[in-house]
Amino acid sequence: MPGVTAFVYHDDYQKYQFGPNHPFQPIRERLTLDLLKSLGAFNGKAKLFEPRPAREEDLLLAHKEEYVSFVKRMSRLGLGYLEFPDTPVSLGIYDGAISVVGGTIYASDLVMRGEVAHAFNPGGGLHHAKPRTAAGFCVFNDIVIAVRHIQRDYGIKRIAILDIDGHHGDGTQLMLYREPILKIDFHRYGDFFYPGTGSVDEIGDDGGKGYTINIPLPFGTGDEAFLYAFDQVAVPLLRAFQPEIIIQQFGVDAHYGDPLVGLALTTKAYETIASKIHALSHELSDGRLVILGGGGYDPPSVARCWAIMFVTISEVEPQDRERYSKIFDAYQPEESPSSFEAVKATVKRIKEVIFPIHGIG
Ligand SMILES: [Zn+2]
Ligand SMILES: [Zn+2]
């Protein structure tokens, strides 16, 4: 399908930072943009869009007023913690946070108004933030804000959220647990790994029962097991759900080079995931696909993963194919047979418990 894919970015995203020694470094977003420019990606099919910051009323779609005021106050002070010990305060963090949230709202608007086919906001995907607290480097939960914004302004009901970050999207799950919004979340789980939630038995409650789908992955899970679970679980559930829009949190800290997570995906898996979700968006939701960033703590690897994803969903032809092929990983980590067995057991359980709720035989 023709149509432009938006890369949504503002230099104010660089203010979303927690200090020079913190693992979260917004330079990765700038690096992704630079890499795409150097590949000649912005050649008609892809375009750069600059968002406005979110307004306070947008933040209140997912957060309590006292918390928003607290972040503002701390941001002027520039000292202490929003949440101890992961999420320290930095001077101007509020401005950075409303800039990246504004990017997600703008990406949603561009897609919903049909101005672009797909949109990527590398500053978004802050899935740990909760109504009254920051958590895990996330100040405001732009995913839930986007869901509320889309529901309110466009009357859309069937929203699917796919989260492939190496960590469980606990903030998103918490806020949407009782609602029939499809949430499929792949993440490392077990051995006290952060944040500790996201077991296969957390399936939602009330009207949301069966709409929370967790795919916990053991340490060392690689491409083959991940893509197996993706094909077996995410694809049939999305087809059964028939979303009107797909929001994908595309954190890339499950990459084998990531210093924090301990999963073992490669660029090839990220290309495959992007290609599948892109095809599903055209099949199911008229192409409406909003992709957000998320984790990723080795900035050069993050830039490569996101650039590959963006080239794939926008279907741009890189000017220099040979140079493009060189940004893929040359190395393929060994997959552990025991982690594949564990993933197979999880998939089996989801098919038994969740699939009947969606009428999948
Ligand atoms: Zn497309
Ligand atoms: Zn993460």
C-alpha cells in the first residue's frame, strides 16, 4: 500500500534523560535518525514530523493531578528521585517527558487522520509509568495516554497493544487490566527480574478477562523461540480480535547486546517482527500502526534495530543496499534448548486458557 511513514522526533526528546551515568540515553533516538538519514531513507516514502509537547490535560488521561504537579516541581528542583532508585530527577525532566508524550499523541493523530500510513515515535513506549508514580525510567505512560486519546477523539474501541520490550509493561497492564483492549506482552520473566510481574497467569479481570496475554521468556531466549511464540500467540489473537488500530511498543532491550536484560534476539528477529506486524496492520486495521520506542541500553545497537524496523514498515528502498545489509548483526547467539521448551509450555497454556475466550479453536 502506498502512503508515507512518519518518523516523529523533536530535539526536546534529548531533555528526557536521567544524567550521564544512567543507562537510559536519549542520544539513541538521534542516532537512529542520523543512521536513517545516512541510508537515504527519507526519500518520499518516509518523512520527518516534529511534534508539539503534550498538554497537562493529556497527562491527566492516565495520571493523577498530584503526581503531574510533583513531576513539575521536582523538574524545577533538579534533585532527588521520581522513583527510588531507578528514576532520578534531572533538571527539565518534565519538559522532556511532555515532549516524548506529545510525540506519541501526534503519531496517533497522524495515523488516525490518515495523513500517514504508519508512524514511529522513538521517544515513546514508557510502559512502566503508573497513575501516581514513575517507574523503571518511565515518567508518563504515553501508551495509555494514546489509548485514552484515541478512544475519546476518534471513538475507536478495538485497540491492540503489542509490547516486545525485554521488560514487562506493568504500568500499561495495571491501567487497562479490566478493559477489552488486547494487550500482548513478551518479556523476560523469573529470577526476580524487573519488574517481577507478567506471569502467564495474569490474564485480565472483569470485562478485560482474556485480554491480557503475557508471554514470559526465560533468560537467554533467542530468535527462534521468540518468533515461534509470536506466530503461535500474537498472530492468531490479533486476527481474532480484528483491531482498528495497532500500537506496538518496540523496545529493543531484548537484543543480545543489551547490558540490562539477558535475552538474545538479533536484528533479524526485529526485522521479521516488524515485517509481520506491518503486514497484519494492512490485513486487519487498514494499515493503522503506531510504533513506539521503549527500552534499549546500548545506543548503537538500538539505532540499528530501530532503523531496520523503520525501513521495513515504511518499505523504503535504502539508497545503499550494501551499507544497509551491514547494519544487521553478523553474530547469531546460541539458543538454549531449555528456554525453547519453556516457551513451548507457555504457548500451550495460552492456547488452553486464552484462545477459547476469543473463539479460537
Ligand atoms: Zn504499509
Ligand atoms: Zn525494557
